[in-house]
Amino acid sequence: MPDRWSIFRPGVSAHVMLYRLSGGMVGSRVPGLPPMLLLDHVGAKSGAKRTTPLAYLADGDDIVLVASKGGWPKHPAWYHNLRANPDTTVQVGHRRKPVTAKVATPEQRKRLWPRVVDLYSGYEGYQKKTDREIPLVIMAPRA
């Protein structure tokens, strides 16, 4: 039986394509979910370019991503990729922005975690489901 992530891959690819082609008019809002962006990242081992649609929280000029992977025991691949290659781009709606990723400090996480749970209550259940602390990744604008 295939793992559930392999089942979602075709849907993710379609989401990325529609988001890009429509300039974010399609795919930036999904009913029942927070706003979505496209994260470009480079494989930590493979060097392959990838794009992942993710929910996000705006925090001033920064963007906050939640590395939940639905509460699975391991961090999502995009998280590992950003740790290895933090300078990247995100697409929010029609705008592409150069950003640098960094994992939130404990103080930042303490401030931001309640906000991401308010944005999407499912994150609270994901945290209860796993033994790992779900990281928050801050995407800061890059000149």
C-alpha cells in the first residue's frame, strides 16, 4: 500500500501549476484552510528544485511556515531543504519574493505558536499527535 504522501503528489503538482498559471488567483485560498503560498526550495541532497504549496501566517514583513507534516514523526522534506539552502523565494498571490529562512527561536515560537493555531486549529492536534516539537520557520525578506 502506498504511503499517503505519494497519493497527494499529483494534487500538489496540480495546485502548484494552477497557482502559478493564475498568478495566485487559484490556489491561494482553499476553503477551510489558511492562505496558501508557493515555497521554492532546493533538495538538500539531490539539488533538485522543488515547489511546495503551504499555508502561512503573515507576521509584519515576515512569513511564518509551520513544519507540521500533519503531525508525522519526521519533519517535512521542505524543512530539511531550507535548513541546507535557506535563501529562496516564495510566491504570495502574484508576487514572488526573495526570502531567507530561519527556524524560530524558542521566544519567537512562544509568541507565534498561538497565532498559527488561531489561523488553523489543526496545528494543535498535529502537535499532540507527534513527539517532536513542530518547528516554525520564519521567512524574512531578502534584498
